[in-house]
Amino acid sequence: MNRSASPASLIGRVVIPLLLIALVVGPVAVVFLATVIGPWVVGVVNSNLGILRFVLAIAGVLLFSIPAAFIIIYMELKVIAYMNLRVGPNRVLPAGAAHSVVAGLKVLTKEDFTPNGADRIVFTWSPVLVFLTAVMTFMVVPFGPGLVGAPLNIGLLYLFAVGGMSVVGLLLAGWSSFNKYSLLGGLRSAAQVVSYEIPLTLSVVGLILLAGTLSIDSIGRQQAGWVWDWFVFRQPLGALIFFIAGVAEANRTPFDLTEADSEIVAGFATEYSGMRFGFLFFAEYVNVFIMSALIVTMFFGAWNAPVDVNWLLRLVGVGPLSINLDPGQLGSSLMAAAAVVPLLATLILAAPVYLLRRHRPAWQALLAGFLLLNLLVLGVIGLAAYMDWDWVAGLVWFMLKSFVFVFVFVWMRATFPRVRIDQLMGFAWKWLLPAALLNLFVTAFAIVLIKSAGIN
Amino acid sequence: MTQPDTIPLLGLGWNDLLFLAFAAVMVVAALAVVLQRDIIRAGGAMIIAFAALAGLYVIAGSPVVAGAQVLVYIGAISVLVLFAIMLTQTKAAPRALVFQTQAVPAAIATAILALLIVASVLTTDWPKQVATQVADARSVATTLFGQFTLPFEVVSVLLLAAVVGGVFLAKRERDRGEAD
């Protein structure tokens, strides 16, 4: 009844003892952490750096693969729409930018259905296997100098080994669905992927002879410099075969017989729904990105810029740029600058906006100025990062080039009709395989010729 | 390839733990290959056993052999086995093995294999074998094309003969089928 009888409310009676306990326990815990647990954790981390790096790399690759797939799916919808004179997705966010994300969420919420008569265990695990092989391939893709999940010295061998495993997943997915269209899709995928793997692998052997290594990282390093240092100019036939066989390996148009919707519904994915279908779907787009990344890495200069930036700068007379600004030297003026410069710059940037559009309220102009300042600062930071860290520059170039090839993949899907199964197999065995062998022999012959000429 | 440091709280090296894990997976998968009634699942278990064996090769210091193992055994041979099973086997077919009439020859073969394995285990000088070097692609290539060129070429000729024979058999059967 009388609320003021007790001066401390319930909350007070709980919080004050807790505060007291925290005051006592906190310092003890901090001391304990700093003296006992901290050094132990640091020691364990230091002695297990290799395995820690590996786990982090796997996590990073997994986290990267999903947004990459989303971006490629959106790109495919939009680009093909424009090529067909349609608008394409335009509802979620400006220009429908989040369309594929919403579609992905929709897939997550759908019913996960297993058909009667399907082999449950195989049916459940084959999409996982398909996605796993796609993500495992990412581990050896160098996104920049040193930016590679696992720098294997047998990277190319690993790549083809893991890439060949994906067909097992497709085959089992098709068989376990207990559906004749699924089985047809699975069998087609087995025939197609196994056939095209041979020219795919053989087309790179010439490149391996030239580079003298199986390490993807090292192949990337050897293409530094100008455009004409890229391997595509020394292995044009190999690059062409690799591209064609890569399209077939990724099951893309014009070689998408495994899920030809006008012939066998959706191939091996017919009976799949919910997130299991999502796995198969994502794996396809992850594979598209991986194929583009591999073509770029092996034949189109990996992460290297097409021009030698340092040579250009020296030509202008600037010399290699680097920013040697020591913030400690500025002392107290740094503090003053940090307080004043953002305010001043916002006002300065807001002024033209305010003058141009005087009917708008002043706060909008200020907001615009602030956003402009942020853009400017981000641009400057990005430029400094590009100049100072070669992995940032490498990542930028690598992504740019990879997405050019992703665009080519999408473009081909909008343009080409699907081939027939006999044309597909005939092309692999009668044209691509002899061409790959010819490329290998000519490359080996040229290398021997040049070596013997160099010795004489 | 090697993680020499020990795992916290366990005292085992990473390689020891990985070896144990791969070996356990391989034994279980190999048993599953033999004991499974469903032939496709047996094929799947065989793929798992091959993958675990590739992991063991990596731990033993020869990633090239591991890569070849995955490339050839999982990527090609297992796929062909699965392909053949799917073309010949249907859901309606009996799931149990029908032609299991070779128990005595199988027992003899198993006994001989076990004797061979025991003999090789007992006669190997293990401490010397542990210190093998990591075999990279270059050393494998120089050994294969330097010291063992003749066996390599003989094996390739044998494989070529097998391919030609297989194509001949497949062709003749189809021609006869069309003629009939």
C-alpha cells in the first residue's frame, strides 16, 4: 500500500548488491584473465596458427560464397531482362537490388519435401556434397597477392580433383529422387562433366609447362606487369578450350543439358524444394564465379593490373607513391584538426547544395553535405589503401576481371540456344580433346626449341 | 600440409588426431561397402573410403598422390561405377545380392591378403619409414620419368590395350543387337 515505505525499490535492491559484487569480482576476474587465461590463450593460438588460419579461411570462404551467389543471381536476372528488352526485377530496393536476397529467404521458408520412394539419406546429403565441392574449390582461388585460403603447391591438381567430385553429388541427387527426369539429368551430368573434364585439364597442361609450377599463386605472380604478360597471349588455344570446357563444367548454357527445362523439367533438381534446392541453386552460381575466377587467374593476369602502374608513375616523374604521414608528429594540432575539419568540410560541401536549391530546408542541405563528405573520405581512404596495400589493389582488379567473365557467362545464357546431347559429346571428344592435345604438343615443342636455342 | 603442434587440452598432435579420424572414417566406410544391402549406398560408402584414404596420403606427406587419388578414384572410377549401377539397377530389382555364391574363393583370397599384410607389417623397418620426405610434384615426376620410365610406359600400353578392347567389345555387341 505505502510505496514510500521502502526507499529502495525492487530494482534497487537487486542492482545495488549486484554492483557491489561486480566491483569485487570484476577486478579479480580481470587479473585472473590477464595473468592466467590470457597467456594460455595466446600461447595456444600462437602454436596453432596454421590450423587457426585454415579454419578462418574456410569460414571466410563460406561467408563470401553466399553474397557472391546473390549478386550473380541478381545480375543474371537484370542483364538478361535488359537483353530481352524487359525491365527485370524492380520492386525490392532501387532497381530491385535485393530481389535475389528476398528470393533466397523465400527458399528458406518453403516446405522441405522428400518424395515417396526416394532414398532419404542420399537425397538429403547430395545437395550438401554439391555445395561442399563448390566451396572447397574456393580455398585455392587467390583473390589477391597472399589472399588465398590455402596456398597449396599442388593447387591445380587439388582444383581438378575437387572439381571432379561435384559430379558425384549431381549423379546421386538425380538417382535418389526416384524420378525419371531426375535420373536423366543425373546421367547427363555424369556423361557431360566427365567428358569435359579431360579437355579442361589438358588445356592447362601447356600452361603448367610454361609456368613450371602447379601452384596457382605462383602462376598469378608470373603474370605481373603489362597486359601482354598475361598467359592468354602465350596460350590462346588453351584459354579458349579452358573457357568452353569450363562453361560445360559449370553446366551453363549452351551446355546446360543437365537441367534443360524444356526437355527434362529441371534435371537432377526436379524433386528438390526448400533449402536443399537452394543448395543446388547456389552451387551453380558459386561454380559460375569460380570458373570466371579461374579463367582470370590462369589466363588473364590473376590479380595484376593490366598496366604497370609504377612504370607509368615514373614516366610522369612522380615515382612510386606512398603516403608517409605520421599522425604522432602533428601532436595537439591533430586533435584540433579532427574536431574542426569535419564540421568545416560539411559546411563547405553543404553550401553549393544550399545555394542551388534554396527552396529546400537547410537541414537537407547539411545532410547532403555530410553524405558528400563521407563519400569523399571513403574515396580518399580507398585510394590510399589501393596505393599502399597491394592486396587491396589485387582484390579490386581480381573482382573486376572476374565479374567481366561472369557477365560473359550471363550474356551467353541470353544469347545461345542449347546444344543436343550428341553434339555435346561429339564436340568434346572430336574437337576439344584433339585441340587440347595439339596445344600441349605445340607448347612442349616450342619450349624445347627455345631452350635448345638458348643453350647454343 | 603438416600441423606439428599439439592440440590444447588433448595432448595429441594435429596429425595424430587427423590420422585417427581419417582411419576411423575409412574403416567404418569400408565396412559399410561390404555390409550395405543397397548397392548405391555401398557405392557412396566406397567414395567416402576413397576420400579418407586421400586424407591419409596427405598426412603421410604425399599430397600429389592424394590429389591423384581423389581425381582418379572419386572423380572417374566411382562415377563410372555409379553410372553403371544406375543404368543396370532399378528400384524394383532385389536389394539383396543375388549372385553371392563365391564364399570359399573369397575366404581363400582374404586369408592370402591378410597373410601378405601381416608379413609386410612385420618385415618393415618402421622407424626408417617414418622419416620419409614430403613428395612434391617435381620429385614424383623425376622419379616416374627417370627411374621408372619403362614400367610407366608398359602400364600405359596396357591401359591403351584395355581401352581398345573395351571399345571393341562394346561396338561388336551393339552391331549384333542392331542386326538381330
